[in-house]
Amino acid sequence: MTITAAADGSALGNPGPAGWAWYIDDDTWRAGGWPHGTNNMGELKAVLDLLETTGADPATAGEPLVVLCDSQYVINSVTKWMPGWKKKGWKKRDGKPVLNVDLMKAIDAALVGRDVEFQWVKGHAGHPMNEAADSRANAAATAFSKGAAPDVGPGLGDGRAAAASGDVAAASDGATAAAGTTDADLASRSADREIALYTDEVRSDHDKAGALLHPDLQVIDAGGEVFNRAEFLASLAPLRGFQRVEIGDVVADEVSPGVVLVSSTTTGPYGRTVRSSVWLTDADSPVLRHHQVTRVN
């Protein structure tokens, strides 16, 4: 039996608090998000989580799947552009890196062996399933804007969605912690905490920020200046105006037991940077030990 689902994303301010959701019916849907993200990140994550959730369950993994999207970016990325990007090492025709490449790669892997069709629907035009996904994605983004945990939904209806990868983050003891999963891995939690360091909630509260930082933290900025933990904490403030940046392409990899390398990019009024962070496990929680910023243009 063919499964039809709508997938949608939302970002307040774009970038800003972001949410994603997929919807099959009122008893079968799932949502999540981040403290800081973009519409495109939300759209892609909704598709990825739908693929992973249905793919993880034997009852749905073999069924044809129709995905309704109002994002031409997502549909074109997955159905037209992705094969060429892969051949070029995940670079675009102009040689620049593909945006949101971690999500793109994960979607590519999740599509293997699946019968999936993407259909475009016009957004905010009264399509019942699209509207249902949109409202849930927006609700998740709104929850993150208030520092609250979003309603992640029933998933496939019996808790099976918890087996799919999740990045729903909720504020807890001054950090973002994985929610919507029963056993979030260290890499995922480190990525969530990396993203949290760009949120107003964390940057305006040094106690919350400090909970994410190793006592021996070293930060090297784009100009080569080195900061210790106290100096870095003192420099933190909400990102406003020309300081506002958009974080993307977040990739986390546990390179050795208890050690996670997180790479990301940021774009803003002062250009684009590539960032590398090392997160170490401390009392079962990742803390930032090293962060380096390299300006690329």
C-alpha cells in the first residue's frame, strides 16, 4: 500500500528558531527542530526523518512512499541535482560546496532501496496535508524560540519513530539535549550543543554557556587571536545586526571514544567561515575543548 506523507519546514526569521514536520494523518506524524536553523534545513530534515522513520519499520520499509513538498529546492536537490553533486565530490557546478551537505548525504543514503516519489504542492494554498505539516513545523520552531521542548508527535503511532535519527533539541541545564530519541549518540548531542552556542538563549546567559565549555577550552578566531574559557565567555552576547550569522553544514563524527569532531560553516555580513570544534565527554555530557575559525571569503 502506498504511503502518502507531507513534509515541511519552518524558520522564524530564516535563519532563526527552526522546525520540521512530516504528516500522514492526525495519529501519524512527527516533528522536531533546532534553536537556530533555516527553512531549507527544516524542509530537508523533515524528508530525512520521514525516510528514516518509515525505513526503520518492517511494516513500512517496503511500501512505496509519496512525499508531498512545497519546496522546489528540496525536490530539485533530491531528484535532479544530487547525482551530479555526488560525482563532483558534493560540490556544485561552480565548484562551491553543496549547502546542507550533511542532510543531503543522509537523504541520499536513506533513499537506497526505497520506492519514493516526490510531488510538489503549493504552500499555504489550503492543501490539508501540507497545512498540517506546516503548522506542526511552525509550532516546533515557536517552541524553540521560547526555550521550550516541542511536541514531537506520535511518529508511526506506537513509539517506533524513536528508532529513527533525531535532533530534536530541548533546553536542559543550560544546554540543548537530544529529545525524541531514546539513545541519542554522542556525535548528535555534540552537534546540538555546537548549534546551541549560536542561540540568544545561551549567548545571553553565561551560566548556560559555561555548562557547554571545557575548563581548558581554547578558541582561535578568524584573525588568529587565541581565547581561553573565561575570555571566550566574556565575549559572548546575542548575535545582532552585523554580528548575526547563519550556521549550516554541521557534520559531527566521533573520531575516537568520547571525542567528537564537529565541522560547520557560518555565513553573515562579514563573509563565510569554516569552523572546527572538538567536543570531549565530561560526566556523559559533551563539552567544547577546542574551536577554530577560518575565514574563506
